[in-house]
Amino acid sequence: MGPTVREPEPDQSATARPGGPGYEWPRPFQQLRTVFRGHTYRQDVLLGLAVLLLGLSPRSGTGLDLSYLTPLFVVSSTVQALALVWRRKAPFTIYCVVLASCTVQWAAGESSGSNLSLMICVYTVTRYRSVRALRAAVGAAAPSLLVFVFRVAQVQHQILAGLLFLACAVAASVALGLVATERHAQFEALAERAAHAEIEREQRARMAVLAERARFSREMHDIVGHSLAVITGLADGGVRQVEANPERGREVFGLIGETSRQALSDLRRTLGALRERPLEEDATGVAAESLAPQPGVADIEELIERTRSAGPQVSYRMSGESPELPHSLQLAMYRIVQESLTNSLKHAGPDTSVQVAVEVAGDSLLVTVADTGSRAHHVPPSSAGSPGQGLAGVRERAALAGGRAEAGPNARGGWTVTARFPLNPPEEDRELR
């Protein structure tokens, strides 16, 4: 079997369509395109020179006979061509100048290729001016076109054909102007839509960043606030226990250390979500700790035990058949109980009694945290000053989980926080979770 001969691949540049993908213009054309692209004044100068050459070029069949180049012919043709240089700056004015020049030339029975500038001016008026200006331009051209039909020798014997030709030329110029205007409007609409989409994208990104910051702020507030409240309560009690009961004092300081380590672990887990950790950290255990699950309903008892160590008497009751709850709802319940216990420690002190209850009734779940206030010196909760950001965070957490939270004084002189969550949220809420 003979060796396989590989056929040469076809030259894509040779088969590509001019102006299409894969086609490269020759270098001189590329340089010329660079010079004129985006420079409308240069383009109009080039257009005017081209029309002037067309108007002054020898007529077919006359050879080198230049007798047609009369002063009137040369001046009118030059005015018609060079006026195109300013057609974009003053479309209607330039149109009137070109129309007058053409009319003078036609009245003398002459016609040149530079008459093309009149159709270019009709296009320009359509493109850059209003419909009212276009109507005025067409109306002003009607008498001049009649002069062309009855005075120019080439169409004197074909009046109907001449009128039809002129009507078609004007209609084509107007149509091209309208198409260009519509296309420009579409491009502007697309550019505006793209700008709006970019602004909306930036706003969504900014809102996402703000929402993420608010979420981490709530987590940090709950973790640090509760842990510091427990540590403060233990430290205050430990000072008294060191002299009265040294053994109990050592236990209190041990509890302070345990609470501090737990708070530090929670902070590491929360802050670890702000950055990407390499896989090698698994060996040290830091990455595994940062990826630990967020606290839920099962961790409420441990939370209550830590709070009891600071002094308050805390009871916990859970009633009803609790279905499997989503992680977001469990985290919200845990943080609400945590913030409520923190507020009880801060405002009622370590000698208060707190009742924590989680009840499932029908299609709703109720979380209640109520304390009895301070037994040493009773201060009505309503006069205790500003509630701070804790209760606002409780309401916000409940709302994000699809529920609502309320807080206020109770009949026993303490404070009650109640949060209610639907167990069957609407379909759109499930998708958001």
C-alpha cells in the first residue's frame, strides 16, 4: 500500500467573500479605510471631489471636445459638488444651495454629472432633519424639476420618461434616508439597552454585595454578641465565686475558656466563607472546621447549656411533630433563640428565668423566648432604652426565612420574643431558598 498523500488545505482567504469573515483587504485599502473611518468631514470632502470629477469629466461621444465647459457650467458644477462638504452641518441650507445651482444650470439648457449632488442632499435632509423639512425640500424641488424636464435637451422629447426618472430618483433618495434613520435609531436603542443592562448588572452586583455584607454582619453580631454576653455573666459571677467558693470559681473560668473557644470556632467558620481555602488545609483541620455545617435546631440545647452556665435558669420545651426543616429555617431559629438569650442576659441579668419553646401547630412553627426580667432590681423593658440592632436582626432573619417576628414586654415584667414561620411556604419562596 503506497504512502498517503495529504491534500493541501484550501486557502480560506482566497475563497472568502470581500467584506465577509476571513477576508483581508489589501494593505493600501486598509490604510485608506483607517484614514477615513470615523471622520465624516474627510468622507464628505472625498465625496465632493468625486462628484466634481464626475461633473467635469468629458461627455461620452465627444472625445476631447471641451467646448461644453462654459463658465456657467464649471461654476455651477463646482458649487454643486463642493457644497457637499458641509451637507451634514447644515443639511437644508446646503440642499437649497445645490437646488438653486442645479436650477440655474438647467435653465441654461445644460446638465452635468454633478447633478447627482441634489439626490445626495435629498438623502441628507431625510437622514438628519425632520419630516416637515423633507416635505419642504420636496415641495421646493418640484418647480426646478419641471425646468429640468422642459429645458434640458436630453429629456425634452421624453417628458413622461424624464418625470418618471426624476420621481424614482427622489423616491430612492428618500427611501435610503429613511432606512438609514431607522437603522441608526435601532443602533441607538440597542446601545441604550446595553447601557441599561450594564447599569442593572452593576446594581444587582452591588445589591448582592450589600446583601452578603448584611448576612455576615448578622452572623458576626449573633456570634460575638451572645458569646460576650455569656462571658460577661460568667466573669461577673466568677469574681464573687473566687473568694466564696474557689472550686466553683475555677469551673467558671473554665466555662469562660470553653465559651471563648466555641465563639472563635464559630468566627472561623463564618469568616472562612469569605475566602477560598486550598485543599492542603484539610490536613490541618482548619478547612474541615470552616466547612462544618451551620448550627440548627439540634444545637439549641447546647446553646441553652452555655447560657445556663452564665447564671440564668433556662428551660427548653419542644412540642408537636416537627417535620424535616430546611437548613435556612433551622439557622434562623437558632440565631433568633441565640439573640433572645443574649438580650435576656444583657438587660435582665444572670438572675432571670428564661423559657424557650418551639411549637409545631398545623402548618406553622412558633418559636417563643420569654424571660421574667431582673429579680434584683425590676426595670420595665419599655424604659430600658433603645433595643439596639438585635431585635431588628431578629425581625430581618425571620423575614428572610419566610416568617415574621415580634418582641415586647410581658406580664411578668420581662421581655418576650415570638417568631412564627410557615411550614408550607409559597412556591416562589421555596425557589428563593
